[in-house]
Amino acid sequence: MLPIRTTELIRYYQQAEKALETAKALGKNNKSFFQGYWNEGVFEECGSGEVKTLKFSAEFPDYILRRLKKEDNFIAAVGKVGRNTNAAETIIVLDNDSADCFERPEF
């Protein structure tokens, strides 16, 4: 590991604090991060492998909606997670279906 300057360490600390605040705010609003693979109207959730319906509860640009209709995609999003349906309010990552799911870090 390379030596880290104090200014870099402070910046990393601030980014971590901001991420924690954002995660807490999402939890209070019953929103969650979720990810999976979208293929012809079928959403397979990463981790659990559950097949769910995926709804888009926000207005997304036309080019994103066209892409979702044409290609198999990996999607990471924030929204409401239900037993049978997830509702995407914000798309964080939209990639091809060969992208890997994000894994939680182990400390």
C-alpha cells in the first residue's frame, strides 16, 4: 500500500461519512440499493437470484428507455424493493449483461 497524504486521508474520510449519511437517509425513506440483470421484461436480482418485476417510477431520458427495451442489461438502482416487484427511482449503473454484480466488502 502506498503512503497516503493527510489531505487524501481526510478526503476519503469525508467521502465515507457522506456515503454513510446517504445510506441512512435512504433507509429512513424506505429506499434501498438493488442490482440485477434485466432481460426482456424479466429482472433477476443479484445475490438472491429471485425473479421479479421491475418498474421504473421516475422519468428517465428516452435513450435509457430505448436501451432497456433493446438489450440485456445489468442495472444497479435505488428505489423500493418489494417481495415481487422492485421500483427503480434512480439508476446508478446501466451496463451490458456481462457486468458483474457489486459485492459487499468484507472487513
